[in-house]
Amino acid sequence: MTAEAAAVAAPFLWLVAGADAAGKSHYHRRNVATRLRLPLVDPGRIARGRWPRAPERHTDEARHRAAATRDALLAARRSFAVETVFASAADLDFLARAKEAGYVTWLTLVGLGSADLAVARAYLRARETGRPAPSPGAIRAGDTGLRERVPSAVPLVDRLMVVDNGERGRALRDVLLFEHGRATWRARDLPDWAVVLFADFLRD
């Protein structure tokens, strides 16, 4: 089923997850916004819009606002997209509630392969845009939380697309696809980080 068909068939949720600076917004612009006109709930965007001088100081407030917005959209049974670092148990609870509410749920994981690469890219982005970078500790903690929780999302979503964005010259490369909890396609050169992360689902 295409995203367009899914959005017509039922309320549709497309969640894009990844560590800080993994490439979530790039993926959303290229693969979601070009296909569907969905409201986007993004804590980072909320922080930059509400507190432009120091968005990094209001991360928790922005996440609370994002959670309230997505809960309201869910209650109204509207289709929408979410960008998240997926580092909290609340993200899994949210997916479970969307499934119970009858949503078609898609999850894209944009992976880099290491927290060190996420830290380096966050600081490169800060130099290029002037946007303050989260602390290395916060980035690494978020990456750890992401890796701990994403495998638990496999049975909660209708489709999970794994995208590798950590290899130079091969940006946003599709490497693995799960449908209804089962791996249905994998790249021949599946990156090691994806093999480790989804090992329980890739055993023959």
C-alpha cells in the first residue's frame, strides 16, 4: 500500500525517528511532504519557533507541547506526521494508542550507525546554521534510548522502513523493510548497526 492510499483508507500516522542530526527533517521533506499534506509535529520546530533565541533551553517544554498536539490530533482522528528522537517510553505508548484507535501507522528510522557521528553532525549543523547543538551527553543518551525502544515498535506499526544515513555519498539509503511485524525486504549490504539492532527479527 502506498502512503497516498494509506492516508485515504484510514487515519494515517507517519512517524520519522532518529537521533539528533540523523537527517529526520531531510527525510521528511524528501519523502513525506512531497507526497502528502500532513500536519507535522516536531518538538525541535516548536522550540525554534517559540523560543528562537535559546531553543536548546526549552527542550522539555517543546516536547510537552508536541505531545499535547499529537494527542489532540489523535483524538480528532486526523492524519499527521511526527518527527522524534524516539528516546522515551511515551513514544511506544503513543504508537500503541494510535494502533488501538485504528490508525494506519508507518515508522521510518533514520539511522547513522553511531552516537559519535550524531554528535559530529549536530556540531557541523550548528556551525552552518547558527542553531545551538544539544550537548554530546544529551545526544548520546537520546541515541541509546532510541536503540532500546525501536525494536519494540516493530509489532506496533503496519510498516517500518529503516534508512541508513551514515555512509558518505549514499544519503538516506533504504536498507530494511518490515510489514506487520515481519521483515519483507533487506538490502544485500545491510549495515552492521541495522543487523545488530534488529537481530531478533532477522533470524532465519
